[in-house]
Amino acid sequence: QVQLVESGGGLVQPGESLRLSCAASGSIFSIYTMGWYRQAPGKQRELVAGISGGGVPNYTDSVKGRFTISRDNAKNTVALQMNSLKLEDTAVYYCNADIRVIGSHTANYWGQGTQVTVSS
């Protein structure tokens, strides 16, 4: 009943920027924590950035100072601004959120993923 759809991935050179967006749709009562995860080839999926329902962000050390997570509660969206991209940022990026559906309980949802490739 709820879907998360990512957009904004692509191919960029080191030092360039990308902005990822994720839109939640469906019969949403409330969205709590939202976050971005990534999975590189041969690596486990890791949390890149998260943001609480109140807008408090947290980041993994490798992206601090370069990435910024934000949310728009009125639009049910979360974004990840990625600046100064590095080769090691190459991965599939996934949107994740804890969402309470109208008339139901809270559950965790994942987007389908969007590819970010940083290459020279």
C-alpha cells in the first residue's frame, strides 16, 4: 500500500555532485525515521545517512561534510545531496523509511534502489 521511489542517480566524475530524491506514496498516516543506504559490489549494505521525524540527521563518517540529508514532511520526500563525490561512493543507493499506514501499524519500507557511479 506504500511505495518508495528513488530518483537522481547517474554517472559523474570525481568531485561532482548529485542529488537523490525519494518519494513515499500511498495511504500514509505518518512517516517517522527516513534514511539512505548504499551497497557497493562485494560489500554489505550500509547506512549512509538517516533523519528522524523531527529532522535530526546522522551520517556515516565517510560522508560527513560532503553529504546532506533533508526531508519535506508535507511532500513525503527525503533527499540526499551528495557533493565532492569520490570513487568509493559508487554503489546502489536505497531509500528506507518507517511508515504508519492509515488504519494500520508502523512498518519498514525500502525503495528499489538507484545506481550512483563515480568514475574518471
